[in-house]
Amino acid sequence: MKAMTTQIQIAPSILSADFCNLERDLKAIANADLVHVDVMDHHFVPNLTLGEPIVKRICEVTDLPVDVHLMIEDPDRWAPEFAKCGAYSVTFHMGAVHAPVRLARQLHDMGVKACFAVRPAEPVEPIFDILDEFDMILIMTVEPGFGGQKFLDNQMAKVRRLRDEITRRGLGTKIQVDGGVSPKTAHIVAEAGADVLVAGSAVYGAEDPAQAIDDIRDKAAAAFRA
Ligand code: DX5
Ligand code: ZN
């Protein structure tokens, strides 16, 4: 089945932005499709970033939909709190969530999109039976916790299997990839079937973040396979 005009979306991660100039750095990515906010709790991952008050202000300040990536323990408890901050989508991890279907339905009831994430060593197949509960599946292309790591191309087989399953069932589920995405790797993830690309250091480390976004989007759009 041929996918109809699949739109590649670029979600810059503010993990690589200047936290003392967040408003300025949010304006610098106005041509993005989403803004990706990494919430880390120093337990599920070794790093610690930010919590609800900052997510709430980001949602108030930006015109972009806010994509909250929770790398925290007990998302069953906390994901709805982040949804209340004004998030567009909330992502929780397979390795942390207890009741993913219940949580996805709770987020939907709040008008927020639900996304399920898998780390590099986690398989995607266990999600297949509950795939239609989610708006997006996140395939991590680095071990979560830090920006600026090297892209793991060994995750592309997983992206392909997920894309095949989505296509076979005619679902609209999006496939997000996160970690090491840049103008150099965008074609690899898009060719495997990813359509939402998170990029932190490749956007905020660039001289012109807006140009980097367009560059990643163009390279991905040219390579995307449905
Ligand atoms: C890593 C985070 C990513 C990170 C990506 O755990 O989830 O969103 O910011 O950064 P880059 O694009 O630099 O790999
Ligand atoms: Zn992330």
C-alpha cells in the first residue's frame, strides 16, 4: 500500500538549547513542526533536566506543538501532569510504564496524543497488539539520557518492521526517531520509514538552526519510503 503524501516532521530537541535563553532559542526554530522537550529524572536515565513548571512556560511561550519525551520513572503517575501543562503529545517508555493502554486512553481523554518509546535493546513487536492505542511510536536511536551521541544505525531494522506493520494494517501511527539525527543521517531514518525526526545538537549546534531544520526535512523527504 502506498502511503498518501506522508509529511516529514522535524522536532528540534531543546536539550541542546541555551536554558537561560529558551524563549530566544524557541523563536529560532519557528519553521519546525514540533518542539521536543526531554524530561529526565536522574533515575530512569542518569541525567536530570526539567519539570512541569518549565514545560508549562514553554507551552505558553511557543506557537509550536510541544512534544514531551518523558524519560522518568512512574509515567503512569506523572504523564497526565505533563499533559495538563499544555503538551501536544506525551511520550513514555516501555521500560518505565506499568499500564500503557490505560495511560494512553487517559491522555486521549485529556485531548493529548500518546506515544510509546522503546530503547535500543527493547523490541518493538510487543507493542503490535496495542499499536492502535498510540499516535506515535518512538524508536530511540541512542541510549536515552544525553544529547550529542552517535546515531545507532542498528535500529533501522526495527523501524522497518514497524513501518511494515503500520502499512499492512493501514494505520496512521507516526514513527519518531530520536538521537543522532542530522542532515547526514536523515536519509537513513526516512528510508527505513521514520516520519518524525528529533534533532538536538544538529539543530542547536548549527550556525543557523532554521536552515538545519530545512536541511534535515529536505533530506528526509527525498528518501522517505512508505
Ligand atoms: C536523548 C534525548 C534526545 C536528545 C537528542 O536521550 O531523548 O531528544 O536531545 O539529541 P541529539 O539530536 O543531539 O542526539
Ligand atoms: Zn528525546
